[in-house]
Amino acid sequence: MLKSLLLVFLGGGLGAAVRFLIAKTSTQFFETNFPIGTLVSNVVASILLGVLVHQFNIRLDATQKALYLFLVIGFCGGLSTFSTFSMETFELLKHGNYLVAILNVIISISAGIGALMLLYKQQ
């Protein structure tokens, strides 16, 4: 159990660090009140999650289980962020940016689920 917890902890920390870098980098390239960094992080995590889950469904031995914990639960969990998505959407609503908030919800959910669906159909 401790080994599993450590794998999730390390993967989650790495995923959160990558999410932070994506958010900081995206604000340098895009000047908008649309939360592009969170969108990119969530879509990348969804794509990666789809690929990994498909691979792990094929076989799951002891080594694969450790990688599953590190990559799927830890890294993808740390990279994607529903709480930040919720907070940023709330902030947009609070400041009267209703259209941007609605677009954020529609684009984020559609892109995340759409990426998974496309990957699922390809495999």
C-alpha cells in the first residue's frame, strides 16, 4: 500500500508541475481572459489518459500496475484539474464574462471527452 501511495504521490506531483508550466507558458503566448492553460492541461491529460488506459487494458502485470498508478492515477490526475476549471469558470461569471465562462465549459468538456472518443475509435 505504501509503494502504491508513493507512486501516486510522485506521479501527481510531476503532473501538477507540468500543469503549472503549461499555465505559465500559455499566458506568455496568449493574452486573453479565457483560461487556455487549464484547457490545454485538461485536454492533454484526457488524450494521455485515453492512450494509457487502452494500453493498460491490454495487459496489467505487476510492473504495469505500478506504471498505471504513477501515470494514470498520479500524473494524469495531477495534470488535469477540475477544481481549477471550476474556480476559473466561477471567476469569469463573477466578473460578468458570461460568454467566456459558457464557452470555457462547452469547449473544455467537449474537447476532453472528444479527445477520448477519437482515441477510442482509433484503437
